[in-house]
Amino acid sequence: MDMNQEKTALDIAELKRDIQLLKARLNQEAGQRAATDESLSIRISNLTDFATQRRN
């Protein structure tokens, strides 16, 4: 394997690692968004219930 091939192999390995890190970050952010969405949904539901009770 010559120097160019070794550099290319190292570059590919580095890119694969970077892709895995980005995937992990995206999954983490997606989980945080899902938790926020669920929290907002609960808050909206609670406010709706509160408003309904006040009308009655």
C-alpha cells in the first residue's frame, strides 16, 4: 500500500467515525424534540382541561 492509499484509508476511516458521531447527535436531538413535543402536548391538554372546567 503506497502513501496515497494509506492516507485515503485513514481519511475514509475518519469520515466513517464522523458520520457515526453525527448520527448519534441527530438521534439525541430527535429524542429531545420528542420529549419536548410530549411535554407540550401534556401542557396543552392540561390547559384545555382547565379551560373546560372553568366554563362549567
